[in-house]
Amino acid sequence: MKNTLIKLVFTLVIVFASTASQSEQHITTSVDRAWGLLLGDEITVTVNFSDDVAELDSNALPQTERRYAAWLYLKQVEVINRSALFHYQVVNVPNKTTYITTPVFEVSDVNGKVISIPEVQLSIGPLLVLADGQRSSTVELKADHAPILIKDSVLKERLKSLIISFILMAIVLAVWNFGWRPKHRQPFAQAVHELSRLRWQRAKKSDQAARIVHKAFNQTTGTIVVYQDLEQLFASKPWLLPLQLDIKDFYQHSATYFFSPQAGKEQDYASLLKLAKACRSKEKLA
């Protein structure tokens, strides 16, 4: 009985050894780079299966996105036709150049056949290159150095020139808009400007718009213009002739509003602005 058990055990050992030997003959492995690896480098181990291996069972593949042993991190496993690609990344390095091996995995095909993925030898190197006989514990790291200051004198001069130019330009624009330009603005141009500003004023006199237009006519002729002087106005300023009907209506309405015992209706702001703009267009062509 004892001899029978011993024979049975030896038989099983031989069978398992034969199976392992056969499974190893089912595959060939290669690596795209086996030496000179440093921290962060990526490598790909390619495993090619023979024709008697069926399609691999995806559920039997090793777990990805995890670290194996001290050196390698398995990022991805790709199965392409009759090959499996194991993508690793070096996540740790020793103090001196060392030979390591990839993990040994067991996978199976859809028929349940177990296949062992053998290890592959790699060479990885340290981060620091040490002199002969020097130990990593004796390496002295350089102290933090003071930051290198950038010469900013040129930039400061340019910035100063830019600020001065901006200030001068602002002064010129202010003088132009609030000094020289209004002073040299033609009468009806000034009237249109004042009427436009009047539109946004909350508190204003009812006859203020009409007075602005009268002022423009007075400045155009250099004297006070009343209804009886309109013919002289058109004779001295013939460019106003195309607007004589509108101008006469304006003066008639003003005479009624300002000088009649019973004051008439206030002139419409929109019509006054329209008249001023029409006179301005003729003024520019004069």
C-alpha cells in the first residue's frame, strides 16, 4: 500500500512537470528594451502564443494599474490576435545598477488551459551616478541657492516711458476735447453738441433748447437775428437758403412763444435738434 502511494505521488509530479514544460513551450516572450532603464521609463513585454492556445480569457488577465514587487507598475495589458502586450513603468530604482525580473503570471484561454507567463530579466540603474566605492549615504545634496535676479532696468525705463507717453496723450486729449475743440467749434456744431447733452439732463428750462438754436444763428451772423432780419441772414449766408422755410417757421414760433402776451406752446425738442443738424450739414459744406 505504501509503495503504491509513493508511485502515485511520483506519477503526479511527473505529470505536473510535463504539463508545465508543455505550457512553457506554448509561448515566446520578448521585451522592447532590457537594459539602461531609469526611473519613469516604460517598457513593453510581448508574449506570443502558439496556435494550440485558444483566445485568452479577459477575466483571467492580471490586474492592471497596480504595482508588482518593488520596481514595476503594470499600466495596461493588450491582447492583439495571438499576442499579449504587458506595458510596465519603472517606479523605483536601486542605489546601483541591478538586474530585476518581470512578474510571473498565470493566464488561461477560453477553454480553461492554464498558461504561465515567464519572467523577463531587465537592468535598471540608479538616479545618482556614484563614484567607485562611494555609498549613497555619503552623497551630499546641494543647498538651495538664491534665485537669480533678472535685470529689470531696461523694463523699468520702458515702463516709465510708456507711462509718461500715456499721461501726455491724456493731457492732449483733455485739452482737445475741453479746450481747443469747443473754442474752434462752428456755431451749429456747438448747438448740436449742446442739444445732445441737453437730452440727458433731468432738470432743464423749457425754452433752453430754443435758446441754443438762436445762439447758433446769432454767432453765425455775428449779430442778434430776429424774424425781420431773416432776408439779410439768407443774403449773407446763402448756404442756409435750402432751409429757409424751416428757419422761418422756427423764428415765427419763437416770436409767438417769447414775445406774445399769451405764450404759445413750447417748441418740440426733436424738431429743434433736427433743424440744428440740418444747419450743421450745410455749415460743413459752406
